[in-house]
Amino acid sequence: MVSLIYISGYGYIFKAILTNFKRGSLTPSNDDGEKFPAHPVTNQHAQGFAKDGGCNPTELSAYLLKDLKRTGTSSLVMIRNNKIVVERYWKDHQAFIPQNSFSMAKGILAMLVGCAIDDGYITSEDQLISEFLPAYKDSTYGKYLTFKHLLTMQAGMDWDEEYHHPFAPNAKQYFVDDLSEQTLSVEVKEMPGKKYEYQSVSTQLLGLTLKAAIGKDLADYLSERIWKPLGMEFPAKWSTDEKGLEKAFCCIHASPVDFAKIGQLILQDGNWNGRQIISKSYIQRMLTPTNENDAFCYSVWADDDHNLKHRFFYGFLGQFIIMVPEKNMVIVKTGLSDDLKVDDKLRPCQVRLLIDELKDLT
């Protein structure tokens, strides 16, 4: 049986069991950063948010607290007008304890694409990836793939997104030793740009292409272009496979207060203390929903149906960075549960709940 599993290409399952078992958890969690190799994301000249006079009010609503408990919340941070209004931690977490972004990393990677365009490594998000990964020049449909197709989940790859059984490609992606080999083996099955289909392999391919374009590790570029300029309070790390390739589709381990700075940078159109970190025009394009899915932008989710229009980064187990421009508000919530109800556009309903419950706190 063991030999059959290896021959069938599922040998990573044994790694998954051993990796999780030795750390005491049998499933992925938002504080599992020690289970995997990682590249450091260094900070410099750390500077925290100012504290609002009403920081940590004695009362969050009983309704909100009940929902936070139900979804295994480990942290809740709310920024208003660039000041911390709420900063709460549960389950022995603290500000300095890094937590797994999961797919929020997809949005951060999209920001790095904007940086690479600004730096001249990429001409635009419409550039073909085959200019950096020549193997795609010979692909029937892959030769048409652009950065934008990968950013907007319109790549048309032969991949079924599934999180709940060990033989799914996502499980293999999380534990496999060679992400590049897995990613490049996935065929582009149809013409890119024709339809939306959420596929983590698209982001991993985006990470491979971006790394080829900039000629350095993604973690180093994240440190250089975002972590240091924003004066992040704490260093972070980006999980890798055994060959040192970042898991571009997930797994940036950082402090919730530093994730909040990511949201604040977006709210400020890419400007930080008078310095344009990412061009305003790119940020605007990054936050514009696609024609194929008005709830999705460049790896960032959108909700223009709510009375307070907002954008948010969304990760497995309920990780959010929420930006509400009208309130000049950023909300970060991290958690340990995937028991999240979603709307008809697959947006987690908890995002609206957080906005509604926190919007009037000052």
C-alpha cells in the first residue's frame, strides 16, 4: 500500500502526517510557521501605529464576540485614521507572534507585481509570462498567458481547487518538496482570459514568473519594497518548499499589526509618509473588479454591494485584511476555523459583520 501511494504521486501525504504530528496539529493552522522551511522577510527602523485614545474599548458587542469565538479568532486589529482603535488577541497570541496569511499572500504578491512594474522588471501586467518562462512559448494556450490572467484567476489551468481531502492538488501544493515541478506540470487547458476560476496554482505560477523577472527571492523583494519602507514592527517569513521556492499562493507569517500596514498602504493609494511605494495607477487597477467576476480584482476581493464599499484580502481559516475607504478603516482578523458562511459570490459573510460592528467605534 505504501509503495502504491508513492508510485501514484501521493508520497507527500506521509510528509504531511509527520509534519503536522510532530508539531501537535493534524491540520494546517494559522500559527504553523515552524513546520516548514522559510525565507526571512527583514524589517528596518520599526515604527508602530499610534494608539487612539479609545484603544481597546471595554465592550465589543456580545454578538461580535460570539462570532469571533465561533470562528476561533486569534487576533482582531482595527485601524482608523492611521491609529489603532482595537487590538485584541486570543489563544495565547500576542502582537509579536507571527500568523499565517494563507491566501492573503496572493494579494501581497499582486502588490509586488506592481512594484516590479514600477522598477522596470515588467513592462505591464499584460506582459506574456513566456518572456520569462520560455517553456510556455510552445504551449497551445499557455503562450497567451499574461501576468493579468494569473492575477485575476483567468488562467484556464487544469486544476480543481479543493481543500478538504488529502489527495487534492491543494494538499499536495502545501506539502510537496518541489513546487516548481508541480506547478509547471499543470496544463493550460483553455484560452486564458475567458472565464474566472479560483486556482491557487495560478498564483504559484505567478510567483515563479515574478521571481524569474526580478532575479531574486520573493521574500527579499518583499523586504526591500514593502517591509523596510513601511517600517514594519516585526520581521516576517515566507514559507518555502524544500528547494527554497516561496509558497507564493500562501504562507507569509507576520504580525497582525504589520498586516494592518499592508491595508493602510492600499488605503493610501500606495503612498507611505510621502513616498510612493507602489504607483497609484497600479493600486487603482489592482482594486478594480473584473468583467468576469465583480467580486474579484487582482487577487483581492471586492464588495461594492454593501453600503460601505470595501476591498479585502482573504485567506483560508478566516484571515482578513479589510480596507474601508469611506471610514479610513483597516480591519485585520486572523483565526483558526474555516466554518465561514459565504454569500452568492463566495465572499465570507464575516467580513460585512466585522465592518458593521466596528465602523462606529472611535
